[in-house]
Amino acid sequence: MIKKRKKSQNKKNTHLKIKYRIMIIACMSFILVVYLIGLLYFNGKFLNQTTVNGIDVSQLSIEKAHQKIEEKINNHSLNLKFVDDESETITIDNSGIQYNQDNHLNDLYDQQNHLLWFMSFFDKEALTLDDIISVDDEKLQSTITSLKHLDEDQQTAPVDAKVVYKDEDFSIVKEDNGTTIDTDKLKEIVKTAFSNGEADINVFDKGGYVLPKVTSQDESLTRLLEAAKKYANASITYKTISGNVVLDGSTIMSWLSIDESGNYYRDEKTFQEKATEFVSGLSKKINNIGTSKTFTLANNRKVTVSGGNYGLKLNQEEEVKGLLEDIAASKHETRTPVTTGVQASTSNNGLGNTFVEVDLTKQHIYYVKNGSLVLESDCVTGLYSDTGRRTPPGTYYVYFKQRDRVLRGTRLPDGSWPYETPVSYWMAFNGGIGFHDASWRSQFGGTIYKTNGSHGCVNLPVNIAKQLYSSLSTKTPVVVHY
């Protein structure tokens, strides 16, 4: 009985195995048929979920794919958005761009593995056709340059971020992108957009603008800012007859040196050289002894005078030393330069508003004090017919005053004096030449100086000499002119 049951069970198992085999063969046959049908279907066609430059060519033959891509290209227009939020459009008609019939679309088809056609139902394949369009570069260039945003008056140059010195402090000023468009880049952007079927483009986002080379995030600016605050935070003002000269952080900052690690520092040798160069330039505005200068004199007359010992000369070596000390101390002040000479003021070309004017032609003096004419008189100056006795024109200053002095000429070889003249009021301004009373004269002015002039001094009536002496201070400018 047991043997019969085993025999029956074995027979049943054999039928099941045969049944399973038939089912497997049937499934495999079905799959093979479906695979072959798909293989046949996709022969000569692009696989499912295939795009070429963003254009869907799924299940299209090469010819139909050509037609679809060409239609897309030829109906395409491109909207360009600029930084001012305005837009301009380039159409295929005026762009010099057209579909390239001789492209390599066939090669893209050949790249696809059609034996695995079924995989295309699960994975997308984005293909790129580099020669999808042909371009007339000259026409495209003309179209781009004709855009309103390419006009010169529409474009402003980019400005780099920088460290600036303002209100006695340093700060970083952010860069300004400007509105200058890179024409060559824009042309490439347009080509790419037409190739990829893009309809809208933000020119800035695509890199179509000329951008600043240095931004506020640049680490070198932060380093420069720190060093400038430490080594260059000074503001030194010099008052000169031609206007104020200011040396402040905006210039001193450029004196900083930079090491291999990009750190800024104060190099003493460099600072010495830069300060020397600055002071040398400053000297041209300060050194004016004997130079030609135009003054506003009595009664608002303008007179140009050259020569004389009045004015200043800059001691450059000492000034460089003092200037560097002030910079190191971060001073903010008006600095009095180290000079030799005398100059009453920086106004009126250095003359100021208190001076004595000697008009050699009119034989007349004017004493102007604090801008007001307080004294004037005829005078007699040096004998004009004797060049050795003429009163030399120029700008001078009163360096010496004395009461009851005896004026003498140059001592003769025998030890005697050519003349000895006692005066009550003596005011020297040019070596042995000065103002003094001339009690021996009864007349002044006119043409006396041509035939009976002095030995070079300015002869005055006693009462005028007395008034001038009592009011005149040493270092008061004296302008002598014809």
C-alpha cells in the first residue's frame, strides 16, 4: 500500500515539473518576442525619453527628429533680461543663426545602445548636439551691438571694491558692478541659448557683464584695512601760498608694503623714500625766496615783483623726519613745516595784509596794516644814474630797527668812511638798505632820485619816519617795485 502511494506521488511531481518548464519556456518566449518587437520598433528611431539639446525626440526617426529640431530652432526667439530689469528680444530672423542641416545627429543616434532599448523606459537620456546651429558671426555681432543696452551711454564701467580714507577713518567701499556688457561673452551666451532652446536668459546670471576684479569679500582688502588703520591713519595739512596741501590716509595707505603671505606692513625704508618724495614735491609749493610773485598792494593795485630775500625755504631733511614722526603718532593736524626765511602769511601770495610798499617810479611809500592804508608819503630812493646806488626791487622784510644810528658807507682802504650820516629812525630791510629819516632834505618825491638820490636807502620826512618806526614791527614785509 505504501509503495502505491509513493509511486502516485512521484508521478504527480513529474507532471508539476513538466508544467513549470512549459510555463518558463512560455514566459521566456513571450519576453523574447516582446524584446524582438521592441528591437524592431526602435530600429532607426531614438530610444524612449531621449532629448537632443532639450528637445524631445523620443521614438522619432532620424529624419523626423531633424524636422522637429529644425522647426523648434526656426521658430525660436530669445528674451534677454538685463540688470535694469528691462528686456530685449533676438529672433532667429535677425540673429544670423539657423538650423545646421549638416549636423551630427546621426552620430548621436549611433551612440545609443538599441540592444538595451527597454532600459529607456526607466532612464532618461539627454544628448547634446554641438553643431545644431550654424552662425553668421558678422550678422550676430551686428545684431548684438545694435541692442539698446549695448549703447555706450547705457553702459557704466565696473568699479572695484577698495579701502578708502574718509572722515579720518578707513573703510571698505563695496564694488559697483556697473552696466558694461562683455560683447564676446554675450554672443556666446546667445549661441548657447539658441542651441539649447532656451527662451529666457538673465544676462547677468549667465556672466554676460564685465565684473569688478576686486570685491568687498576679497581677503586682501580686509588685510589692507587692518594695516591702514594701524600704520596710515594720519592726516597732515600744510598751508601754502598756493593752497592747502594734505597728506592723509588715502595716500599713506599706498606706502604700505606687502609680504609673500599677502600681509601689509610698514617698511621703514619705503616710508622714508615716499615721505622724501612727498616733501620734495611740497618744497616746490613752499620755496619762494626771490621768485616772481603777484601781490595785491595799496589801493587794490596788483603788482608782480621778483627778487629779494622774503619768503621761505623748506628744510627737507628735517621735514621728512618730523613728518614721519607725525604719521607714526597718527596725528590729525595742521603742521608747520621746518623752514628758513620769513613769510608773514599764506594769503596774498605770502604777503598777508600788513606790509610796506615802495613804489620806485612814483617815489612813494604806502604802509598797509591789517588791510588798511594807515600811512603814506613821498620818498627819495637810491640814485638811479649810479647802478651801485639804485634801490633794488624785490620783496624783503624788516629785520632790524634802531634809534639814533649813524649810517656809514663801505670803509675805504685808508680806514675812513665815505660818509657818516646820523639818523633818528633806522629800519633795515635789505642788508645796509632801509627806511630812515632824512632831515637834510626839504623835498621828497618827484624825480629827485634821478639826480640827487640816496645811497640806496629810502629817505623819508622825519615825521613820517617817526610814525613808521613806532608802528612797524620786525619781519614786516617790504615790497619794492618800479
